[in-house]
Amino acid sequence: MQYFINLAIQEAEKAESRGSVPIGAVVVQNNKVISSAGNEVIKNSDPTAHAEILAIRKACLLLNSHIIDECDIYVTLEPCAMCAHAIYLSRIRRLYFGAYDVKRGAVDQWSSTLDRSIYKTEVIGGVCETQCAEILQKFFEKKRI
Amino acid sequence: MQYFINLAIQEAEKAESRGSVPIGAVVVQNNKVISSAGNEVIKNSDPTAHAEILAIRKACLLLNSHIIDECDIYVTLEPCAMCAHAIYLSRIRRLYFGAYDVKRGAVDQWSSTLDRSIYKTEVIGGVCETQCAEILQKFFEKKRI
């Protein structure tokens, strides 16, 4: 679990080096990394290019299916409503996320998107929470200077 | 309004001819079509390839910005939570949709995603509702035969 969230953290750091908000995601099947991605919203001029969406799209393309129900996803930040619903649509088995997002997180705090009966994805929040939260805190502190 | 929803209906019909669920979307700026797309989930093996997401991505790429707040979007069906949040993220000015989606619609029926104070997008539902609903009804009737 920690190994994969660390890979997601590395993706977040790469996103930061491209000038994007540091958020990373990794899709895993049978303990093997299928895809990984960092946030590319600014670089790609694409509001949907969140780390989760990019990682899911890559994984589906590789596995040649829009349903990847044997996969888990590891994300550094609690997904927003767009990503939470994309996770549901892809039927991902388990979602692990690091930091909670009080403002825009759709899983734990907001509309509990993934908790509804139609959402089968299991959710484990707060994995390496401090480390995942610190990357974002430092990024936004630098922005304010 | 009817002209653009008709273009979205044409995109839905094209999606059906590719074996996908017939849903279409058109992004418009200053009465000019910027992008249009139909559902490509099956064809692209991509659970995020809803008509709205594809049309938004194309429009942003063309306008070279992840914020397209001078654009409106026309969709044949009430957007799901993923698409509703993508519309918010792109800051689209106005959403026009045709048929209401009682089960998965995120705008009117479900979690009222776009009604929250952070969502500035204006919503007009039920545009050419009967025509938009019929395309989907006929598609699912054929599926059941």
C-alpha cells in the first residue's frame, strides 16, 4: 500500500516540476503498476486532466476495456466529484487516497459520491496522509511568496 | 438554442452508428460551434469518453485554455456527476440539456452538483426534451429485442 502511494507521490512531484498542482495517481492490478500519471491541467490546457482521469484512461487503453474492476487506484489527494465518478464508471475495485480534501473532496467530506449503493468501490482514505498533504501545502506556500 | 441542441442530437445519432449509447454534446462560443462530440466509451475503451468530456477537451485545446468561461455547452442528456463537475472545472457559462436523467443525472435530480454556490454555470434543462429522450428510448428498446 505504501509502495504504491509513494509512486503516486513521485507522480505528484513530477507534476509540480511541470508547474502543475502536485497530485499523482497510480493504477494497480495484481500488485503490478498498470499506469501512473500526474496532474496535467495547465500543461495540456485540459480541465479534465486530473491525475486520476489520466491514469484511468491509460489503464483502460492498455487493458482494452472501459471496465477495470480488478484494478485499484492510489491517489495522493481525495478525488473531486469528476474523478470520483470516473472511478465508479471504470468499476475500480479499491480507492486508496492520501490527504483529505475538505473543500473539494467528493469521497469523504462532500457528497459521499462513492458511498452510495451504486458505487461498489471500496475506499481507504488517509494513506501516508501527512506526506501527501505536505507536498500540496509546500506548493501553495511557495505560490503565496 | 434549438439549432445547437439539434447539432448535439446529430452527434448522438453518430455515436449510435458506432455502437455507443446515443448522447451528443456541442460547445458554443459567440453563436459559433467550437467543438462537438458523441459518446465514445465503447469505441475508445475509455469510461471517461462521455460526449461532454470529449467536447470540453476539444474546445479547451482549440482555445488553448483550461478555462472556457465564454462558452456554453449543449447536451442531449442531463450530465452525470463526472461531466457536471468537468463543466464546473472548465467554468462553462451555461449548460443546456435535453432529456432529464432520473437515475444518474447529477444536475437536476441527484446531488444538484451544479446548484452549489461554487458552481457558477447557469442550467437550462428540458431543451427539445421529447426528441432527446426518444433517441435514447429507441436505442434501449432495440437493445432489448
